[in-house]
Amino acid sequence: MSNYNQRGVFLQLLRPSIVSPKEVRVSMQFALKEEGYDPANREVTYSLLDSSTREAVSNDGGATFTMKTTPDVDGDGDIDAQDKAVMVALAKAYSKIINP
């Protein structure tokens, strides 16, 4: 996260399970960054607030993904198919990146 934007998404490509070698799992952590100050050490501190983690799973090498729970990512007050489509698109795009 930058100094200009206090919201962030951390993505992690997880290892496939031993049972399903074509499995692709993408972990997505959403958080808000809060800046503080530690007077004892005289340094700026950072902490993550309102952190939530979601996981998208594909059993066909990343062609299609499923998610158990989806947050309201577009801020319209309801969790619907569009929210899920955005999350699945993010997972699919990230799974294609070889060297992040």
C-alpha cells in the first residue's frame, strides 16, 4: 500500500494439494492501513485494520474458480453475482502471473 491509498489487497498463490495437482488456490487479503508513531523508538509504525481473507479455488488449472464467501466489493450494499465475478476475475488474473 502506498502513502496515498490506505486500502490494499494482498494476493498469494498457494500450493496445490497433493490430491489434486491441477488445483490452483489464490488467497486474497483485504485491509486498511493505519499509520501511527512510536515515541519510544521515534519511528513511524504501520498496522493493518479491518483485515479479511478470502480464497478462490480452481480444480482445472485456473480456467474456472469458485469461492465460498464473497464480500460486497462494489459497495452497493448487497452481495450479488457481480461481486463474485469481480473476485473470480481478480483470482484468475493473478493466477496467470508467473513472477509477481
